Amino acid sequence: MLSFTIRRLLLAIPTLLFISLVIFLLLEASPGDPLADVPLTVPPEVRERMREALGLGDPWPIRYILWLKQFFWVEPLHWTDQVFGTSFSEGMQRIISFQSRSPVFDVIAQRVPQTLTVVGMSYVVGVLIAIPIGILSAYRQYSWFDQIGTFVSMIGFSMPTFFTGVVLIIIFAVNLQWFPSVYDTTLEVRDWDSFLQQARQMVMPVTVLALYNAAQISRFMRSSMLDNLGQDYVRTARAKGLSERVVVLKHVLRNSLIPVVTVIALGLPAVFGGAIITEQVFKVNGLGQLLISAIHGNDIPMVLTLTFIFAILIVVFTLVADILYGVLDPRIRYD
Amino acid sequence: MKLKTVLMGAVATLAMASAAFAERGSDGQVNLIMWQAPSTMNPYLSGGTKEIIAGSLTLEPLAGYDTEGNIFPRLVTEIPSLENGGIAEDLTSVTWKLRDDIRWSDGTPFTADDVVFTGEYCMHPEGGCSQLAKFEGVTSIEAVDPHTVRVNFDSPRPDPFSAFVGGQSPILQKAQFENCIGANAPTCTEQNFNPIGTGAFRVTEFLTNDTITLEASPEYRDPEKPAFATMLVKGGGDAAGAARSVLETGEFDYAWNTQLAPDVIAGMEAAGRGKISAAFGSLVERIHVNLTDPSSSLPDGERSTLEHPHPFLSDPAVRAALSMAIDRGLLVEIGYGLAGQPTCNYVPAPEAWASDNTECLTQDIEGANALLDEAGWVRGPDGVREKDGVRLSMLFQTSVNAVRQDFQALIKQWWSEIGIESELKTVDASVFFGSDAGSPDTLQKFYADVQMYADNFEGTNPAPYLAKWTCNKAPSPANQWQGENISRFCDEEFDRLVDEIEGVVDADERATMGRKMNDMLTKDSNAIIPIVYRGTASAHSNTLGGVALNAWDSETWNVADWYRLEE
Amino acid sequence: MTDTTRTDTDPLRAAAGNAATPEGISPPIVPPQAEVATRSQWLDVWRQFRSHRGAMVGLVIFVSIILFVSVGPLIWTIDPTYVDIRARNSGFSVAHPLGTDQLGRDLLARLMAGGQVSIAVGLTAMIIAIFIGSLIGVMSGYFRRLDAPLMRLTELFLALPLLPLLLLMVTLFREPLSQTFGPALGIFFLIVGAIGATSWMQAARIVRGEVLGLKEREFILAARSIGTPSHRMILRHILPNVLSPIMVAATLGIATAIITESALSFLGLGFPPDFPTWGRLLYDAVDQMVLYPWRVIFPGVLISLTVLCVNYIGDGLRDAMDPRIRGR
């Protein structure tokens, strides 16, 4: 397994470089203009000047190589400087966003906390709800619990968050006034009161997203459990006189986890990607909002950097999933 | 409009009166929400309206425009004029006398050097300054003495108030931005996010595209203002959410750009926490008719160029019928409510420039049908008119926007009633308004027969706005599709007028010429079919006083005068 | 968990060990018998399916929804794009049984027309995504040699930013497709292709994970030891056993496709703006939710109902096709 991991990690480097090139070319080729936001009152000659100031005058290979250099050389140097107080990166240009003209990584660092708290929390809540529901639904297939679980999760999944979010706001923020409709990103948790405030503003976005995530995961959990509950080894285990608890939670659950692990491993990088619509509805302004506004503004350095970090996470988490397959089912071998 | 301006004046006066016995910072915190979040505080780097509004909370120009579009002094003692000698006799220079009691928010005095520096900053060839057009024709800016600045032009300028006037070109502090000139401009993140200004507030924390926190500037020239000690500007979400947070939940005091359907607004206002108001500048929603052939059967470099006239839109009768079939009043009622007025004019304001062109305001389907019959367009079996094998079938495009999509559906219906078939298309705004020469869906390429969008002009001088419609400005591959003459309108007489108006100084004569040009574009040729004169709509809470919406300058032009009203 | 007498007495099934295949019989060995068995097996599947109450209810509702959107417009002939401005925002009436929208367009007609598009897009895009996903998943799980390249491809697709990709696809293909197939059909292909091509990755990863475990099981070894060729191995033994996660992915896929279609249209990438779809009806009405709640309720209920039906039908099918559950 170790040699497999090392081999995969080495293979990841050319893969990621290739992915970054494809993303860059995609952004280059897709229509859009970083200056689309500039009012029409700005004449074309001025727009041309602004475009040159953004560095868009250079041919694409130069800009791509420059980005690679900035990402893999200048940024690490800058962080080293920050940590050790050295000055290796002095005079070197970091990756600069077109929209705000500020270093891309500084903006990302600002956004990570709220995304991790809201989207990350909703994912954890979603998984924690989904797995027990999935197990119970499968174990008592077609019971009332299962029927209600199916109903709620299918509705939860088929209702888009732009709808459920607004419904929650109208009920709980406008009519009942229990929770704020606008998420305050500047709130710092210092004491009990600010903690309560933070909890209050997280309730609605976390609910919306957790419902969506739980719906999906619980369906996969249920179906996989059902597949395994019918297997011969379950009968054998029961025949051996093992308790139901052990049979279900130890034998069946473990064997049923492979699709669930896949779904969760695909979902975790998405946590970093943020939740575009939910963040917008509740004004959380995390990474999802950052990405979508960068895409709309054709802020190529920002989109490229964000999607590249996203790609790294995807590669890492697929690897983690592959390793977990081997742990869950020792028959799976990669060598 | 009249009544509204009177009311606004009243509100403004009230603001002055009550602010007189207020003291700085006595009213606590004010919360603003801008659903399109500002990405920087430096308007020279972005050019977007949202950045101009954010920037004007701390930065100020020498002079601004009030709600009526009249210029008024901010950092100068008086507005230069021929009478007071501020404008040179030959109109080639303007001299500004700076106030001597102005201090930057860091306590240092404001001098002529700062103004000169700001000019250099924007005019630097490598800076990519978005407000460069404001400095067009400026040859030099000199500090005559520490409190006098002279701006020299290369030729006589009837309207010298572009540089340093209005929220678009505020003064930056030389000491702060000295090392940010030219190619270094983007590296100055700290300066661009936390500019030192002369305005009522100063930034305490700037989170790009998210939240700005500000506090009252201790150095503001009026010791009693601003009434608010701190300010929060929150970004993100959408127009409906922003309006809701002011009108229904009361979490915010002011929401910028809450363009929503009138019935939705009415529903929200019913909560009684605030209201929406609108101010009218020069923004007009219009339909542009493509006078050239956008057919995809043409070779790529020749689509929508002057080489190929449009098969049927080159017929003036068809264009006139298109305009006659539209019920502008109904469109306003459905889409804009208070924030719109039906119009037939390309230049709706200032008053002297607005033509008395009102014929189009009444819908005339019968007349349009008669006109088309007369021109020889006969209805085919499917109800669509045709002549010599040419069917009146069009592609109608616009950007993605709920109101525009409703307009498209309605207009399509009206056009079908006069035997003109249209297919609707929408394009994402970032593509439509982007001038990416590689994309087929941009406004400039105009690979459609008609398209709808809104545009305006800055300041109070519509001449450059009218000058867009000369033959040589038609977008084509030769100018990388960067021309501004979207309709491909081409009339020698019009070109001549554009040349002539440059040299005219007399205001009345200029306005007369402007009205004539406006009529040539609209009712005479119907190359542009104006629909709605649009205002900017913003929501504010009933507990926020002093708000006077301004469409000629930044919406936060008078933020120093805002105060808390007791309910 | 008792198997039916029928399966117990089937000697071939017993020989196949615990193969969970619905057609766990190899025709070449005893062709005539197999044919009979296959036919009776499908009958059996149908019988089992019918006894699944949820699935039957789902099927009936699903068929009625299909009839509503396909036959409905023949009976209720108002043009869904016809603007009757005087009747705007009207409530339930004889002329407009479900009321009208802000421009006076008949909501009933719009729901029917919208349903045609949404169901067609949902089903087709889901089928494309599931087909590509299963193909890539099975290939990469079963053939070790293909695993690395196919999974790197999956990672690439997962990493691509969706919006610029869609914008690019629309720019490149909108005109050629609408010229070849006409505007409506051309855009249909474009949307279905775009959604399908960008949502197969999850299915691929899930199927691959299952296949990796499956191919080490005893019954696969047994089948391999009697020389079963790869293609039959995959079709007969692997695919039927990964059916249930595929079913779940398919059900969820329909919901995602219907919603994604509406997202595409409010980005200007979808159908012409006056063309109703359920997702768009829902999105357009969100702002007016407080004033006219039924405008969000009807499309919302229809979307959920469709997804729920497909889910129950999928459940029923899966149960019916699983010989271990069948007859329980």
C-alpha cells in the first residue's frame, strides 16, 4: 500500500500540471472579458489600456508560465518570508487578482474560515445524519421510518437551495425573526454571546446544505446496505449466533461503506469549493461566492488558482478513497 | 420627476437642519448592503459603479454634482467660471482654488500637490487607469501655489468639468500613493484597500468583495459630521435579499441598486420598515436595430458589418413599425414602477437637451400594420409578413435579467401582432457586456437583428454620448469589434453635426444641436428605439435620515449628512 | 432471507454460487431451457415489481405526469408563451385554472410545456451521464490497465470549473447545432450533452469502487475459471451487481439535471427565455413567493413528484431484479 501511495503521489504531479494547463486554456478560450463590469461610458481606447495593465497583452504561453512560476515559486517563498521573517520574495510579483488587484492567496485566506465553518459544518452534520438514517432505512426497509426518510430526502434533494434557502429566510428571518437573514463575516467569537450569535447565523445555511448532503449520502448508504443485507455472509453470521447489532454494524456496515466513502471523498473537496447558491442566498461570502464572482468577472488568476487548489484536493481525496477501499475490503489490491 | 426632486430637496434640507445640533459620532452605527460587492476602494483601478460608491465614502473630488445635476464645490472655494476667472477666456484652461481648511484623515493638510499627483497617477501610460477618459485632452496640471491648481487643455473646452469632478475621479493622497504609480499600481494592495481620504469616513477594515468597516474621520472639515460613528458595508447576495434585509427584517439601513418588480417591492414595503426611492440620471433602456446583415451565412469577417445592409431592417418603415408596436407605459408599469418613465429619447436629460419627442408614447398597432402594408410587406399563411422572399423574422437578444426577459416576451408578442416574428435569445451579462473579440455573443458583435440594453453618460454633457454614432465608429474586424456605434448607424449629416458641436460654446446652441441629433437617431431613423428612462432604485430604512438619491454622482455623495431618525 | 423454491430448484443457479445476476444462466450451455427460463424470469420480474406497492404507485403517478405534459397540451390548447397582459397575476379561474404569471401567461399551459422539456432533459441527461459513468467506472475497475488513465480523466473533469466550460461549449456549438437540428432541438442536444458530459464523474467513481471489490469475489473467480470472456463477465456478472448504486445515482441524477437546466437558462445558456421549464418557472417565481405562493408550489411539487416516482420505480426495479429479494 505504501509503494502504491508513493507511486500515485508521484504520478499526481504531471497530472496536476496537465490539469492546470487544461483549466488555463479553458479559461482563455471561454468567452468573457475581465472588463465586462466596467460601464459602457468608458471608451474602447481606455479599455485597451486597462487590458494591457492587467497583463493581457502577452501571449498565453507566457502568462501560463508566469502563473506557474508565481504559484510554485513566488508564493511559497512569500510564505517562508512570512514565517521566518526572511526576504526571499522581495520584489517578486505574487498572483494578483484582476478584480481587486490584491494577492489572490490573501483573499482566499480571508474566505477559508467562513466556508469551513458553514459548508464544512453542514457536511459533517449531513454525514452524521445520513449514515444512521441510511442504516436504519435499509434495516427496516419499507417501514414507516424508511418511507418518511425516503420522502424527506428525495424532496430535500430535488428542491434547489435557491428555493429552500429563501423559504427559510421568509419563515425564520422575516416572519419569526429568529435568525438573521444576512451572515456577518466580521463576527469574531470571543465570548458566550458572540458564540450564540455565530450559532444563530449558522443555523439556516447549515440546515439547507446539510439537508441536501444528507439526502444524497443516505440514499447511497441505504441502497448499499440493502445489497449487503441479502448476502450469504449475513446469514452465516446470524447462524453463528452473532447479535443483530454486531451483524449489522460490524459486518454489513463495513462492507456497505465503499460507495459511501466514494461519495464523501468526492464531497469533501467540494466543501472547499464552497456552496455557490447557498452562500449567495445567505450572503456568507465564502469561497463559493469568491469563485462565482471571479468567474463572472473573468478574473483568470483567481479562478485558475482556486480551481487548481480544488484539483489538488480532488487528487488527494481520490487517493484517500482508494486507500480506504483497501482498508474496508482487504481483497482490493492495487499492485 | 418634479415632485420627487422637490421632495428630495425637502429631505436634504431636513438633514441639514437636524444635523446642525448633532455631533460627530453620536448616532452609532449605520449598515449598508451592496449586493454587488465592491472589490477595491480605488475607483481609478476598477471603473465599476460599486467601487465608485465605495470609494466616495472616503475619497472626494474637487467638485461634485447634486441631485439636480448641478455642479457644487467640495474641496474648492468656488466653481470656476468665465465670470470669476476660473475658466480662461480662450477655454483652454481651468483654475481651481482649493479650500485651505481641508485635512486628510491622517491629519496632514490637503494641498495642490495632491491634485497634481492624482492627475499624474491616472494619466500614467502603464497604469491602466479606468477614468482616463476624464483626463482626455489634458496637457498638463500644475500647482500654481499650494492652494491653486490649473488644468491645461490642448484645445478650447466648452465643458472643462471632467477631471476631478464627480465620484469617478476623486483626489488621492500623494504621500500615500507616491510609489503606486504606473505599473506599480496593482502592487499597492494596502493603499487601494485603505485609501486616506478627505471624506467623512475612513476605512478600518476592507475585505474585498465582502465587507468594509469604516469609522468617522476625525479630521473631517465639519466638526459635527458625520453623525454616525461607524459604518458597515456588506456585500453579497442578490437584489431581492438586499431589499428584504432593509424593508422586511430591518437588519440594514440602506440597500443599493434594488431593482425589483414593482409588485414585489410593494409587498416588501408593506412591512413598514422602509421604502424604495429612485433618482433619474441619463440611463435609458433601449432597443438597438441592426442596420447591417447579421446572417450566419455570410463569411465571418463580414457578418454585421457595413458591407452588407440588413435585408429588411434597412427599410425605415419596418423600423418605424417596430417602435410603434411597443406600449412603453405598460413596460414601465410591469418592470420598473417608480424607477422608470416611458421615453422616446436617447438623451432624456438635462432638460435643455431632452427633445419634445413624445409621439411614440402611445402604442399604435393599427398604424404599424398600415405602415407595413403600405411598404409592401404582405402577411404570409403563418401570419408573418414577407416581401420578395424576405420574411420579417428576427433574432432578439439581450442580457440575462428578469425584467429584460419579461420585456422580451411582451415585445415579441406585440411584434407578432404586426406580423413580425422574433426568436428570443439571452446572453450572460459578463459575456454580453464584455468586449471579447473572440466571442460571438457580445453587444459590439451584434450577431442578432435587434438587441436591448441600457446605457448612460457621465456628468451633464451628452455631446460625447451622441458622438458615438458616427459612421467610422461602427464595430468591425478592422477595429477588433471595439466600435461604439452598435446600430451601425451611418448618416453624413449626423457626422457633420458631431464635428460641428465640438466647436460650439453657447450652451443653448449646443442643446439645440443635441436635440436634433437625438431626433435623428430615434424618431427620424428609428436606428435606436428608446423604451424606458430608468432611475437608480435604492432602499432605505425609515430610521435613516438625510438620504438624497443622486443619479449624477455617486449615490453616497452626501453620506456625511446621513443621520439616525427616531421612529 | 429464504430463497424461493423456484431458484432453489434451478440447478444452474445453484452452480453459479451466490451470483446475484438476474440472468444467472449461460445460454450457450443449454439454449432451449435458458430461453424459457429467461422469459419466465422477466415475467417474474414484472410480477415482483407489481407486488411492490411503492413502485406501482410511483409508476402510475409517473405515467400520469407524462400524460399530463404530453397529452395535456392537446386538450388545454392555450399557447404557453401567449402574453395576455390584462389577465396578469390572476388567481384560479375558469379561463386560467392555475392562474397566470406576471405577464398573464397561463400557468397550466406553462407547466405542461415546461414538463415536456424538464422531463426530457432530466431523463436524457441522466441516461447519458449514467451511461458514460458506468462505462468508465466498469472499465477502470475491471481492467487494471485502464484504471490509471481513466481515473486521471475523471479527476480532470471533476476539477474543471463548470461555468466557463459550459460557456465555452455554448459558444462553440450553439450555432452549428441549431443550424443542423433547428433552434429548439439543437439547444436540447446542447443542454443534454452539456449536463451529461459534466455529471458522469460521481457515477464513474462509485461504480469503479464497487467493481474493484466485486471482481475479487468468489463467484467472479468461478466464472473466470470456466473461461467466461470479459464482455460477458461484465454484462452478466459485474453490471447486475452494481445496479443498485447506479439506480440511486440515476434517481439523484434526474433531480440534478432538472435543476441544472434551470441554472443554465438563468445564465443565458439554455433554451430561449420565453420557453418554460419547471426549473425556470420555480426560479422566476422565487421573488414573488410571498405574493403568489402557488407559482413556486406547482413547479416545485411537480419536480419533487417526478423525482420521487423515479426513485420508487427504481427501488421496485432493483428489488424485482434481485433474485434474493424476489418473492420475499
